[in-house]
Amino acid sequence: MFGPEGPTLRELAVQALSSVERGYDLLAPKFDRTPFRTPDVVLDSVTQALAPLGPFADGLDLCCGTGAGTRALAGLCRRSVTGIDFSAGMLDVARRRVRPAAGGPRLAWVRGDARALPFTAAFDLVVSFGAFGHFLPRERAGLFAGVHSVLRPGGCFAFPVFAPPRPGHRAFWLLLGFDTVMRVRNALWRPPFVMYYRAFRLGDVLGELARAGFTVELHALPGFGRRADGSPRARLVTARRPDARPAELTPRPAG
């Protein structure tokens, strides 16, 4: 599953019994050689889908890990790209592997918690790849409100989602088994390691984004095919922060 250069079973066990932050610090040097790293085909598909929605000046890669998504974001933003993650180990790897291109946007790396973003309205585009399983459902409202606050008016929050496997598919039972083991682990062991594959339900997420003040659209991602019912296997969620109203931009006359 991981290959000879990936983490050993013992290393994975130590990581799984750590906190999320410490676990990713330990995994960071070998993270890009695991299935947890977002595949290039997903990054390329998202980049192609976002390009017509620009232009974008400043971008943020939320939970950037070792920077694969940050590198993709650098092809979309003309002025600056920032990667934020709470794992110092992942950021160390990202700094070494993702270098600014000549004539490309400035790169910055910030260690911080995605649930308490240390920015003002500074970005036109925020993306995230595969990180939402690390947030409990009750945390998403605050997470989305925080993303809304760091976007400029008219800015876009985007992330890919994949259709869940059907109960008759082997992957359904693998993901169910993983989540069950994780819940048992967290009931018996501290600190918790939050990673649940089946807790991010699209219908719930769309409602939470709308309540955070976003205007939401779904775009089918080509190249991933369709399910038997005709629905896309992969979609891009784009959540826009609405433009400021004229009344918000023009001071009201005195008196």
C-alpha cells in the first residue's frame, strides 16, 4: 500500500497513537510516499476547473501539508500564495520541496490552526485538499466562518469532493471499518487522533457553507467518470463570499 520508501507498520502505529499534530510531524518526511497525499490528477483537475473563475491575486492553501496543493495554487495566483498548517514537520518539508518560481507569486508558510486563522480579509482564493476529516462536524461552522472572514468580497473557497462508495463496494466497508477503529481508539486512548472519512457529508456541508454566508455552486470534475445513476464521481465545490453591497461601500450622509 505504501511502498518500500513509505512509513513502516511500526511508524504508522506510533503516529496513530499520537495527537494529530504530533502524528503528522512524524509522518512528514514520508508523507508524499503514502496514499494520504492528494494525487496529481486531482490537483490538476481542480486547477483546470478554477482557472476560468479567476483572476486571483492572493491564495491560501488551508491545511497545506507538504505543499502539493500550494504548488498547484501558485499556478493560479499572480501575487502571493500562503500555505498554513499546524504541523511544523509538514511545513518544514513544504519549505524544502516547494520553491518560488521566477516571475511567479511570492510563497509564505504559516504555522497555525485552521479553526483560528491569523489573517484579515487578505485572499481571493482559499483551497483545501483532503483535510476535512480532521474536523469534527461541530467544528465546521466555525471553520467555514473563519474562511469567510479571510476572503475578500467576491473571493472563492474551493475544494474537491468525491461521491461516497455504495454499500456493495469494498471501499464502503474499508472506510466504515477505518472510522469504527478510529472511534474505538479515541474512546480508549488520549490524546485523540481525529480522522474520519465518513463524517463529511455533502448535503450537510452545503447547508453549513450557506449559513456561513457563502453562495455555493457545484462543478463536475472531468476525468473521474460518472456513477451508474449519472451523477459525477468527483465535484468541485466553489463557495463565494458575496461582493459588498453599495451601501456597505458608500458612507451614509450625516444627518
